Amino acid sequence: MNEQNTTIDILGVNINKVDMAKAVKTAEDFINSEGFHYVFTPNSEIVMAAYKDDNFKNILNTADMLTPDGIGLVYAAKILGNPLKERVAGFDLVMNLLESISKSGKRAYFFGGAPGVAVEAKKKLEERFPSINICGTANGFFDETREKEIINEINDLKPDLLLVCLGFPKQEKWIFEHRDMLNCHLAMGVGGTLDVISGKAKRAPDIFIKLGLEWLYRLLKQPARIGRMMALPKFLFTVIGKKIKGDTKNA
């Protein structure tokens, strides 16, 4: 998958050392090439989950690109003495790609979110990028029969970009398990992206994003998330502990 000199191993997960421009260009190349590619956008919570689950870790490491979505990964890379160029937020990567395909005539398919979310996201993007071609949508609630229908629809429509927004680890596992069945050029697992595009969820204000404090904004808005927010300090303490022991890999 990844060449050693272009990645950093963070608790066994091989994160690509890309900035936003490089990540966008790489994804565009996947969209414009033959065959099937997939990209995941792990943050510290996802990497910590992979650290505890070898199967999930191995799935992540099969991706064609793993972008550092989360300030925790930037901190961890500095701790390990192998800094990343910058945080590459999955939402921003997706928005850049959607703007790009709106100009190139490529097509996108949205899969995930609650009923109505993908449809509303499509509507909002068509208002923002009038020439964009979003060829289909499906919500993230499905049984085995509906799943087959969704896969068949994707394959019939042949989108260049497939956004899978089922939340981790479901979206990563879904893409991996169906990688040989999907007729598209690039699939991306991007969590709550459709929720934000549709307006169902709000991103942190720019100042929080620039300071790497989106986690704090979410905590202030939803204090009940304190348990989930503890994933970041736990992750950093784990990285520090591995660094002290001279073992930065999940051996």
C-alpha cells in the first residue's frame, strides 16, 4: 500500500504524510484512474480502536491512502519525532473533491446518514456547485436485501466518487468487504460529512478548527460526550508510553 518514506506508523496504523493539496491531488488521481481505490480518514479515536483490534488495524492499512484527520495524530507524530505536514480533515478533503468533480464532469454517489440526510446534502451541494453531478443517494439504514439493492444501484450508475458515511468502524469494514463488488473509482469512508453538508450537524467555528480545538467545541456543545472525548488523552498517553519504551508499533 504505502511506501515507508511517505508514511508514519502511529500505533501500527500507517498514516500518509500528506498535506491537503497532496491529499486532494492523490484522490483526484484515483478518481481519474482505472480500477477501484479507497481512502480512509482516521483520527486519534479510530487509530486507538485499531490499536486494540488487529482486524480493524489491518483493514485500515489496506487503504490506498490514510489521511490524518485529527489534531491528535499531528501531536502524536511530533511526539514520535516524525512530524506530519498538517492535519487533513476529512470534511475539507471531501469538499475540495466535490468542487473538483463539479468542474470536471465526474459523478458522485452519497451513501449513509439518516433517512433524508443524503438527499438534503445533494440539494445543498447542487445549490453551491450548480454543475455538480450527484448521480444517486442512499441512507445508512439497510437490511441485507436493501444492501444488495444499493450495491446494484451504485454499480449501474458507475459513480467516480462514492462517499460512505456509516460511522467507524462500520464504513471502513463495509468498503473493505465490498471492494471487489463496487463499480466506482474511489470510495471514501467519511463519517458525519453528509450530516454537516446537509445542515443536520454543525462544524466548529473556524477559530476552533485553526487552533485544533474542534474536540473542545463539541464537548462544550455536548458535555455528555466527555467519555468519548477522553479518547484523545488516552491515545496520546499510549503513544508517549510506547515512545518511552522504544516501541512505537502495535507489535
